[in-house]
Amino acid sequence: MKQFLLAAAFATGASASLAAPEKFELDASHSQVVFSYSHLGFSTTTGMFSGFEGEIMFDETDPANSSVSVSMPVMSMFTGWEARDAHIMSGDFFGAADGDMVTFISTGIEVTGENTADIIGDLTMNGVTKPVTLTTTLSRAAPYPFGPKQGSPTMGFDATAMLKRSDFNLGAFAPAVSDEVEVRISIEAIKAE
């Protein structure tokens, strides 16, 4: 754990004397959650959540005290076809309403390599909370290179997970439409001012 998070701290120029977690906010314009599933075995359908909020509380001196939290409106999901999106928001699946959220709150981090870790947490979706493990890679940690954020400590992560729709009471038409959904996440997080 320490090796994984300290590598990010050194690359972002964090001071070794810091004792409290530092807040990094997700850059909504460069963070996405992409999901895909098999439709009847004929095709793979892809959808996305984008423009969501979240933060990483990064504790250099006590990495076990670091955390991740993300929230996104259910109705911000899109697949590129309005009729399908409307169906997914209908009573067959989410029965979504304004204000309904998908949230992920970490409960622990386990280092698996020099720049990889498993982030374990609680995913809440459709009123159901289940534990989920995100297989995560630190893709880059460095000062932001240009523009208004130039010089700000920034971290980028890619993560994957496999979910079962039925675990969240979203299993309509399974197994013809695959119960398993592959999730790919890419985020940028910038140190809060």
C-alpha cells in the first residue's frame, strides 16, 4: 500500500512532512465510467457515465487512511441510442428518477504491484449496496503541464471491475442479455486548492 501511494506522492511533489490526508478532486471533464455487455450474443453494447463528481483523500504518511468516493446521477448514463437509454431508465431496469445516484465509497486498498492496487469499496446502485473490487493502475502522477491548472499535483488512474446486473435488481432479460457487465474507469484527480 505504502509503495503504491508514496510513488504517487513523490511524483506530485507532496511533502513528506504532511500528516493529514490531502484532497484530490476528480476532473469531471476527463473522467469516465464505461460499461459493456453482450446483447443476445450478437453484439456488445457500450454505455457511459461522464461528468460525475468524486474525490480521493490521499494520506502519504498513513496510506491505509486514504479513501475514494464517487457519485454520479443515474440519469446521466447514455449508450448513444435514446430509445435504449429510455428503456434502461424504465421500470424494467432502474425505474430512475431525478436525483437517483450511483455511488462508490472505498473501504480499503490493497497494493498488488509497483503501480497497481485493488480498491475495495461499497457500490450502491438501484437501492442496493454490494462490495466491489476495482483492479486499479496508477497511470501517471505529475504536475499538470499547462493551462490554468499548470503545476497542480495531478494523478490519473485506470480501473476495471466485473459486475452482475442481477446483484443490483437490474437483471431483466438475463442471461440472453448478459448478466455480467464489464466496467472500465478512467479518472484524473487534481489536488484541491
